[in-house]
Amino acid sequence: MNFDRLKEKLEILADAAKYDVSCSSSGGTRKNKKGALGDSSISGICHTYTEDGRCVSLLKVLLTNHCIYDCAYCVSRSSNDIKRAAFTVEEVVDLTINFYRRNYIEGLFLSSGIFKNADTTMERLVRVAKKLRLEENFNGYIHLKSIPGASDELMQEAALYADRLSVNLEIPTESGLKLLAPEKNRAEMISPMRYIQKGISQYNDEKKIFRKVPKFAPAGQSTQMIVGATNENDLQIIKVADHFYKNYNLKRVYYSGYVPVLEDKRLPSLTTEVPMLRENRLYQSDWLMRFYGFKAEEILDPNLPFLDLEIDPKLSWALRHLDQFPINLQTADYQMILRIPGIGVKTAKKIVQARRFQILNMDHLKKLGAAVNRAKYFIDFNAGNVFLKYLTNQNLKKLLIGGSSSKFHNQFSQQLTLF
Amino acid sequence: MTTLLYDGSFDGLLTAVFEVFEYRYKDVEIFGKNQYHQENIFAETHEVVTQTEKAERVFKKLEENIGRSGIHQLLKVFLSEDPESERIILSAIQLSVQHPHENILQNYADNDILKISKICKSVDRERHRMTAFVRFEKMQDGVFFAKIDPDFNVIPLIRKHFKDRYQDQKWMIYDLRRNYGILYDLENCDFFYPDEKLDLDQYEQKFHDEESQYQKLWQRYFIKTNITERKNLKLHIQHVPKRYWKYLTEKR
């Protein structure tokens, strides 16, 4: 093994892959076989965190950063003058196995620039996964990128060896995609997604009848969109996410705040700040849809197409629906308790359990882990609550954000200054 | 006041709890022998001899009342090494005996129960971190060796995880603070208790030839996968507290 050359390739191909947000190793189980290597569980494990605070759970690299496309937002675009490299199949397998044996990672996330054409690229990705599974007896997590335009046969094979597959939608709107990636088309990006979705549902049907059916993308599919490279609004983004959750059974939609790395007149300037707060609010909205029973239409509507950067979307919803409050902690159903600002899924569950034993008060609520500074204005206890007098106050929002200051304060007005 | 002294094992603690009921002690405290320094000179001490039968009877009763997962929670309190752990466990068991048909561990409005839930959360977090932050280093004899120094005694809680995961390589995980570990030799996965502390002085000289190369690759990967424009050290440290850094290859 030529470690110096390998190190050089790893540096180039990890650097080029870092803008892909997904690093989840969760969502599927794959039990280890006797005497083999690796085991993945439903919750996944983050093994470390980069200095930007993001989780590292998979070895995330490109197979190559040679690419025939010239998408404006991508560092690997063909017209960009950068160092290029390509791993061999053996090198990726060796890195994965050796990192895994040292407990650095949960598995591999392999993506690639598109060289020659879609099928050649996809075939090479599949070959890595296949070698890991069949020759190395590896049962850790494998996430492969579905290459737009790859054939159904290759997608079929990919799903047999990978845990998760994903296609990047790149830009939330079709018009935005046309502007920044004129050679790509949305239909071609979505077709492998549809194929995998059908395959998964067929697998689930067969599983009910036969005991042994080979696993088919057990951790499902995900996608990601770049936020802030074009001028779409948050409502459009949330609607796209909702569409894919509903119609393609996606496990996750990731939002990637655009990091300006390239000079291009179609893109925000290089001095634009990464819209981290906006990205964060989008994730909060995403959580509301997936875990809190909110519908996309409830989070934003056409009159209000952007998320409030000052407060989180749940609090924002509550302030627009004061008529639904106060909520009685002792009698309200779980779904309503989930809608109280400052109360998360875990606390809501604890409340429903604990209230069977005794009548709860503010002190209990605090101890159960609620953010009482927000929750206190929206709750009624059987014994009353002095803070309820503020519920109808014109300045409730000010009151709620009064004590806190955000390090993202300079981003609050970002939507206006983007272009 | 009666002080019960037990041998420091979980079975010993359950035996002690059994004897609290058996002898109808009212005002009672339980201590591990090693932790105990007599402060209350008027206290009567009662030495508990660990008896598996007694421990098992408590175990069975608990299984009926709060289920295996409930017992698992009490075990985590025990492994937390919290100075109050014996008192809290006794308190929970007494509560459970009084209310056999309810899962008293969900009564979060009770102070001791809430403490159990908090301790479990801390222990679970540490357990999870130890599945994440263990870094194996390959030695000349092919064994993958990791040293850890967790705040809580989590080795019994991570054994299964590593046993399931690494079946085709020999490995050891060694708790520096408590001076014991687990060892997997391709056949069995058992605890080991060395007579003296493992000598770590010449440790790195016994690395396998390729070990330092893979460490370098991992360190470079760690740097290159970071997006400098998004730097957020506060978040970084929140996720990877500094006390773990010296054991993390990528942070050295």
C-alpha cells in the first residue's frame, strides 16, 4: 500500500465530498453474521464531530472528482481548475475496512463525480459495495449516491448491497436547477428515486409472505437541497420536502445552506454568509412535519413564505394561533401537548405518563425538562397559572425573545440582502 | 440507624435490600465496604454476605413489578457510582413493593424517581459515547486495543455492542480508571482484571507497522471533511467534550 499517494487522494476526495450534508448511519438494521465484521443499528452512531459541529459517522468520500458536468454551485464542476483524483475500488474498500476496525466510522458514504456517463459511474459505486459485502463480509452501513440517469438494473443491484441510496435534488426549484445546472434535468434525477421506492414497497410486500427476502435498501432513501443559492422561498422548500416525504416515502430530506466557494454571476457573491440560521429553521420545520404532526400548510402559507428567523417555527405557529391556548397539561391529549412551545417529544411523553400519578405543576414541568421560559405562557394547570395573563398581550413575542440574544443576529435580515 | 455493608457487587446490593425487608430495618443506609468510612458512631453496622438466592428473589419481584427494563435502569444507577445510588435504589424498590401493579419508575414527580431518570440519562449518554469514542489501535500481535476513562462504570453496558460488531478481530477495551476491561479472543468475550495496572509506557512501540499510517489517514480525513466557512467550535466542544480528547486519534 502506497500510503503517501493514498493520503493525497483521500485529502482531495474527502474535501470534495464534504458539502454533502447527509452523514446519517441510521434507519436500518443489519445484523452481523457469525465471525464477520460489522453491525448496524436503527439509531446509528456519530463517531466524532468536525470543528464546524457536524457529525462524522461515515467515511464520506467521492470515488472521483472528475466530472463531465459543469454545475455552477459545485466545486468539482468541469470548468473549475482544481486537483483531480480517483480512488480504485480496492482503495476505498481498504480505507473503509481499516477505519471501521478501529471504530472510527459506522461505514461508507460513497458519492462520485460523473465520469464518462451515468452507468459507468454507478457501476463503479456498486462494485465497491459489492466487494465490501461479498468479499470482506462487511455488515456496516453503506450509503451510495444514485447517479441520475443510471439504469434500473444497476439501481437494483445497488439496493441489494447498500443500506441507503440518495439523489441530490441540488436546487429546490426546477427553474433554479435550469439556471445553475443547465445540463441536468429534474426528471432524470427523480427516476432512480422512483425505481428504488417501488423496489422498497415490493420488498415490504414480499416480506409479509416469505421469510427470507434479500434486503433492499433497508435504510431507505434520502435527498438534499441547497438553500440560498437561488432565490426560492422557504414555503417552496418545505412544499418540495413534503412532496417527497409523501410521494416517495423518503427517510430524510437534508437542507444545505449554500457555502459560496465559486465566483459566478448566477450565484450569490463570495462574501455572502452561509445561511446557517435559515438552514436551522428549515430543519426545525422538517422535524415539525416528521415528529410533531404538523402539516406543511400549517408551518407557512403564501402570505408568509419565509420562516421567522428570530423565533422557531413552532413558537411562530403558536403565536399565530393563540386561540388554541392555553393547553391544560392534565387533560389535553398528547398531540396538543406536543404543540406547546418549549415542550419536545420526550417531555411530552413524560408528561402523559407522570400525570397519571399526580397533578402536575410548573415545578414538575421544569424538572421534566421543558423549556419553561417559553412554555409557561401557553399552559394551564389545574391550579391555575399566573403567566396566562400575558397570553393575550400584544407584546408576547417580545416578551418571549426578550432575555435571549442570538449570535446569528446579523442573519435575521438576510433574505433581503441576498441579491 | 443501621448501616448495611455489602461487597460492592450488584448481587450484594440486592442481597442487602432483601435483608432490609427480612429484618424489617426502618432507619437504614447501605454502603459498599470500600466506600464506607464510619461517621455515625451510634450506627449499628450489619455485614451483608452476598447470597445469590436472596438477590434472585429481589430480582424476580422487580421483574414482576417493573419489568426487565426497570431492573436495567436500576443497574445503570448502580453503575453510575453515584454516592447516593444505594439509597435511591433501595427507595425505588421499596416504592415498587408498595405499589406492585404500577411502574413506579414513571412517577417522575417523585424526587428519587426523577433522580433515577436523570442518572440513567447521564449513564446512557456516557454509554453511547463509549460506543462512539472508543479508538482501537492495532498492536503487533494483531489485537485491537482501546483505552477508555469514562465517568461512569459503563464497560458492562458496552460489552454486547462490541461483541456483536467485531467478531473477526481480537480486541480489548481497558478502563484506565477502574483497572479492568473486556477481552475478545475470537471465541469468548470476558471481563479481565489485571493484577497490576497495564503498563502504557512503551505502548506505542508495540503498534503494528501499519497502525500509525491509518491514524494519519484518519487525522487528515478529519481535517479535510471540515467546512471552515461553517466553523462552530462551541458546538464542536458540546458534542466532543474536552475530557475525551486525549483518547481520540483525530484530536491528538
